[in-house]
Amino acid sequence: MQTLIIVAHPEIAASSTQQFLRRGAELVAADWQPLMSEFNVATEQAKLRAAKRIIWQFPLYWYSAPAILKAWQDQVLTSKFVLHEHGLAGKELGIVATTDTKASDYQSGAAEQFTMAELLRPYQALANKAGMHWLPPFVLHQFSYQTETQQQQLLIAYQQYLTLPQPATFAQRQHWFAQRLQQMIATATGERKTQLTLIAQQLATKQDELAELRWTIEQMRGDD
Amino acid sequence: MQTLIIVAHPEIAASSTQQFLRRGAELVAADWQPLMSEFNVATEQAKLRAAKRIIWQFPLYWYSAPAILKAWQDQVLTSKFVLHEHGLAGKELGIVATTDTKASDYQSGAAEQFTMAELLRPYQALANKAGMHWLPPFVLHQFSYQTETQQQQLLIAYQQYLTLPQPATFAQRQHWFAQRLQQMIATATGERKTQLTLIAQQLATKQDELAELRWTIEQMRGDD
């Protein structure tokens, strides 16, 4: 599936979070497109036509994307392209937002008063108008405060957000991870290859156990 | 009360709606400030400090303001100014939005799926964070399709939105209108002066009748 990531960030090169995500996106062959202040409307529309899943990725500034994304939307998403030619119809729209504030602040009664779903309504309304399929937004709260392990876990979740059907089931995410592991084993050498092979074997054993448990549960249900 | 209207429109001079509203704003001595792509942050912050009521006025493009307002917000509303110096605290924030789509489209199940209140959440969240008092938004739907009389009525509602406590009571709006009429009589001459004086007299008679009715109702309530 062709995923196009449009990154709206005034200083992409200086953002360690964006650079971290960029490496993750490249590993799953998503198309990483940082927004520049100058762009060609026809070229941008062609890129959108070619994509199946479109991601708008940005840090949240005053509860929406930086101005550069709005400028791009105002100019590229013309009525002709979106409403008459249905240039975005049937495609998926995902939001990857980063924020320095914590997740629990986004609820009624808390510091931010509104949920992230409420704050992202303008983008959801756009998806609706354009005939797009709106994906559950992927929000990274206080990413730079996370431990390295947490960041790696978030990176996997991000890669799955870019590539898997959304919302992804547990089985789909598990299958995705096993596949990625096989790819890593294929390119690894020496001790690293041995370690990765061991992890894959352990994972496969656990998967067999899980499958067995699931089968038992189904039998029990069938007995009722 | 000092009301500052920040108008974000890529072609203000060519917009008949904005020009119409501008004349209304000038009559109530509101400060009309069209946003330019170049601005000085310190000057803009000084204007905001001087205002009691701040209005962001714009046509709705993809469910939010044109990019020029977001660029201004991203640059002028610094953390230092808004969060540390509390530069906007205690002020009122109003939104005047124009759209070519009809009011009934903005509800669940209708064409736009979301209410205008939902779509304007990012601005409301900003008001909340900045310690501002959020006014009920003033939305003009399909203004150019209205009759001349309807447009004049909307202009009065707009002028009241700029100047009266919000939401304004019926008595406040009535008092405002009577005052405006007296101002017009003062500057009119000849037949126009006679006509306006007649209207003012009729309005005063109706107000007396209303006051009498209200008094009667209060008496009846008192008898219970």
C-alpha cells in the first residue's frame, strides 16, 4: 500500500522526534515528504492521487497544524480537485500529531478541556467532505521524555499505523512483527543473526501456545 | 470598550462581505485590522494588550481560518506572551466566520457532520489556555444570498456582537438600537430627520407598552 506522509514542521532537520520517525517511515518504504513553503499545486495533487493512505504529520501548535500545512491545504485542495474531480475520494486520511503536553490533559475538566478527537474535528470534517476514510489519529505525547524502550515501542506502533489496516487487530500486529523479524534475520550476520533467530523461535512458540488456547476456548464455547 | 478585529482574508478588498462588515465596524468605532503577510510581533502583541475584546474574523476554508491567521498565531502568540506574561488573560475572544454553506448542514447526520461549535474547538481551546473569555461565535452563512433587509439586520447583529456584553439580552439590544437611532437623528437633516424621529417615537411607545406588560406580569407573579 502506498502511504504518503506529508510532514509539516518549521524545523524538521532540528527536530529529533521527526528524524526518529523518519527512519521508521523509511524502513516501511512510506513516502516521506516534508512540506516546503514553495510547492507546485499540480505536482502535489499528482502525489495525492498516487497515494492510498495520506498522513498529515505535525507538532500541535495552538491545537492544530503549523501554518505551513494550512497554506498547503488552502492552495492544493481546490474545490475542483476535491469536490468536482473527487481526487481524494476512497483514500485514507491519518493524523500523526506530536505534543509536549501529557495525554491526560486532553479531557473535559483537565487542563486542555477538550479531547484530541474534538480538537482534530476540522481535519475529520475535511476527510468527510472529500469522501476519505478517517483513521483513528496517532498522537505522540511528550515523546522526548520517553525511555529508549518506550520510544522503540512507539516507533513500531507508528510503522504499523503507516502500513496496516486501521484500527489493526492484535493478530495483524503480531503477524506484522513476525514478518519484520524475518526481514531483520535475513540481513543480519554473526551473533546478531543468532539472537534474532532465537527471538523469532520464542515468538513462534508463544504464537503456537496462543493458537492452542484460542482453539480450546472455541471448543468450550461450542460445548455450551 | 476597545474591540480589535483581526481580519484574515487573502483578498479583503475584493470581498463584498468583508467591505460591508467593515463599514459596520467603523460605525461602532471598532479597530479594523486586516492581516498582512508581514507583521511585527511586538507591535501585534501591543495591539492585543490594548484591546478588551479580540475578534478573529475570516471566511471558513477547510473548517478553519485561512493560513495567514495560523501563521500570525504561530508567531505572535508565543509561550512567553500568552503563558508566562498572561498577555491575553481576562480578555474576550470572539470568532466571526463567514461560509457559503448553509447553517443546517452543520449538524450530525447532515452534509458537514459537525456543528460549528465542534469545528471551532481549537480556537476555544486556545482561549481556555490563554485565560480568555470565549464568546459565542458569530457565523454568517451564505451572506451574499441574503436580501438587503436581511443583510442590514445581520449588520446590526454584527455591530452588537462587537460592542455589547455577550450573549446580549433583549433589553441590551433594544437599548443599543434606541441609542443608535438617536445618533442618526442628531446627524440627519430634512425629511430623513423627520422619518427617523417618527421611528424613534414609535419604538419608544412600543417600549412603554412592553414595560407596562412586564410590570403587569410581575404583579401577577407577586399575587401567587
